[in-house]
Amino acid sequence: MNDQKHIIIFDTTLRDGEQSPGASMNQAEKLRIATQLELLGVDVIEAGFPAASDGDFKAVKKIAENLKKAQVAALCRANEADIRRGWDAVKDAVNPRIHTFIATSELHMKYKLQMEPADVLNQAVASVKLAASFTSNVEFSAEDGSRSDPDFLCTVFESVIDAGATTINLPDTVGYAVPEEFGKLVAYVIENTANIDQAVLSVHCHNDLGLATANTLAAIQNGARQVEVTINGLGERAGNTSMEEVVMSLKTRPNFFTHTTNIDTTRIYPTSRLVSMITGILIQPNRAIVGANAFAHEAGIHQDGVLKNPMTYEIMKPETVGISKNNLVLGKHSGRHALAAHVRSMGYDLSDEEINLVFQKFKNLADRKKQILDEDIEALINEGVLRTSEVFSLEYIHVLSGSTVFPTASVQLKIHGRLVQGALEGTGPIDAVYNIISKLTHTKSELLRFTISALTEGTDAQGEVTVRLKEDGVVALGKGADPDIITASALAYLNGLNRLEYLKANPPKEEAVL
């Protein structure tokens, strides 16, 4: 049914990736990521779970209406209400897909669904038939497929293909499988599903044992032709299969895999950074492909080898994944056009209005920092364009601190357009800032995590602060950057509070787990 050497990339960053604790995104942020995923060359974008909330429905619908090439999928449980809601969200897409699922493992059927296998089979078939009445692009997933009885799995797959499913998905929902076992299961399904030639076999792996990428590659070797992945491996618990790891494994080892994708690998790094900035989830330095240390060489023998021939210790070039070696450094005398050109070279497609916003912040930063590097510009884009709509914003901050005085912070905020100000003490300068912000905003969030990192080298580097906040059972991440670390801390805290406000106004009703 499809080119047996081509692997379909199905990205679920906006659905499964968003289920990472605190990673919820608003509509504008989701559209920004979806647009970047389309530029990256992703074949199918799972834009969300429309039945989960009105906010998710609106975001999926907006993405469906705006993308020009990629298929847009809506996830739906195997019931009529979800499927009709999902179709309403994606029907205006260039190529809409309904993705419906139900659990097939004995454990899930007995304890979660409390249904007999025959009833699960009938519900799966009925749901696919309904979805197929709206579109010929229907995907069916067998939740907890890796722990399901293989013969029952094949029976379900054969039945839903007859009912109109054109993609069948075998998920390792809880990350339990190991590569050899999972590869054999994929091969068994292909061999024992009579009409498998009428559908694409997909896999969706989780990383609970750190084997998601290995399991996905094993599945490809055994006949899977769609892989469900996320940027930076985001997702429930330990995350999903990492898109960048799978794609670069195929590209770097063509002598072994002999498979291709439509991914423009030079956009991988910018996309990774964009997702990190929007979600506030940091990329660990030693992460494969996109980590800060992925192409760094500390050991002398490695440095010597790389200087003589990069292939001695680099199995791929940094430029291949979009890590620029452009030494252009922007400064206070750089103009708007120079900035716009450089932003485009970094992989960002900003409007004139957005460039103007970034340029204003760029000029302000250039007065305080001699050299502005790519990491600084990414932070400015986050501040000027991608930031969550603000209920709370910082107008000014003044902190008194030192070894002989008690730390005190004076802060002025704008809340719903109204200026408020005040001052409070704390055990340290940042604690003082957070105390007064909490008082002025009338919030009682709990600070679960506080992280500081430098965006670039040098004593004038911008500090990037990430916080994790919890209030009324809702968790949100906040991020801020500034050469002044106390200001960066205030921006991160306010960003987190704004995200909490968004989540409280748009509470998810359900989460879907594959």
C-alpha cells in the first residue's frame, strides 16, 4: 500500500508530548510548533485530543485550518461523541485523519474497560466504521498492544482494516517491550493479519526503560512503515520515542536501515529549541543529536582527532541537524534587516510585526551585552513572540541585597492592564522577589523546581531560569531570560503564573494514553 522503503513520520508532540507534566501550550504556541513541524517535513501531525477540552478542540481546529501540506490527526476514544468531535476539529485540513483507539490487553480490558474481548472488538469496528464515514484516512490504535495476546491483536487489526482503517498502530503504551521481542511482535502481526497489505503498520513506543528508540528501530526492521514520535522525546512519564534519534539513525546508517523519511534534518535543531522554549522543558546537555554537548569534544585525544578528520569522533556533522557554525555576531549597531536575515537562517519564519517586536528587545539587550549570539536571539523570540498571553507582566524590579542588609524587593506589575506595586523581604533576593509577586498577584503557587543556566559563555551571558509551579493540583512550567539573573527569575515566575492562569481557564477533561 506504500513505499516499503519510506517511513511515515507521525509527530505527537502536540498531543502526547503536551502530556508531559507542566508542558501545556496555548493555541498560538501550538500553531507555532505545528507550522515548524510542517517545515521540518513531518508527514502527520497529531494536533491534539479535541474531546479533552474546548481549548484543545479550538487549537486542533486552528491548526487544521492553517497547515498547507501535512496531514492533521485528531485523537479520539472509540466512541461516537469523541469521533464526531474529532472530525469537527480536523475536517478543514488539507488531509484530515481520525485516530481512534481502545485497549486490547487482558489487563486493560478486565480492569480499566471492564469489557469482554468480543465487546472490545465490536466497539473498535463500530468506531472505525463511523470514522470512515467521514474520511478515508482512519487510524486505529490497540492501546497496550505490546502486552496484548498476539492472536487477539491480529483479529482486531484484521477486523478494523475491513471496517475502513488505513493505518493500524501497535503501541508499547507503558514502555514494557524490549527490541527483539517487539520486533518479533511486529513481524507476527504482519504475517498473521490477512489483509495487512491494505493498511500501513505503525508503532508508538514509550521510554520507561529507555528503549523507545531501539524498539522503534526494531519495528522498522521488521516491517513497520509509520513511527509515532515527539520532538525531544517529550511525553507521558519518561517520554515517547525521540523523532530526532530515529530520523538521524536512519540517515546516519543507510547501509544498515536502507529507509528514508521526508524530514529536512537541517531543521531538527531549531525545532528542538523551539519546543524547549515553548514548553519550558530543558534539553539535557548530553542528549543525543540536540544536546549542548552532542558535538562537543573535551578530551585531548578526541580534539586532536577531530581537527585532523572530523569523522574520527563525529559520526554526523553538526550542520546536518541545523547546528550553525555561522560566526556572525550581532551587536548594538546591527540593523533590523540583519536581524531578520539571521532569524530566518536560524529556521524561524516570523512576520514583519513579530520581527519588530524582537528587534525592540534586541536593541535593549544590545545596550547591555556586547555580543549577541544565537542563544540570545532564541530567548528574545521566546520573550517577544512565543510567550503565553500575559495576565501578569513585569514593569520594573528593584532589589536590595548583600551580606549586611536584609534582602528586600520592590516590584511593579501590570495585572489585567492595571499597575500595582509593593515591597517585601525574603531569605534571599529571589525569595524576596517571589514573595512580593505572590502577594501582588494573590496567588499561592508552590515552587516545585528552580533551575538556572547560562545561555552562552562569558560573564555577560544571559541567565535562563526555569521554574515548575503547582497550584490547586495544576502544574505549569515558567521560563525567563535576562543578563540580570534576578530579573530572569522574576520573568520565569510570572511566565509560570500566566501558564497556570491559562490552564485553570482551560482545564483538560481527560487525558489519552497510548
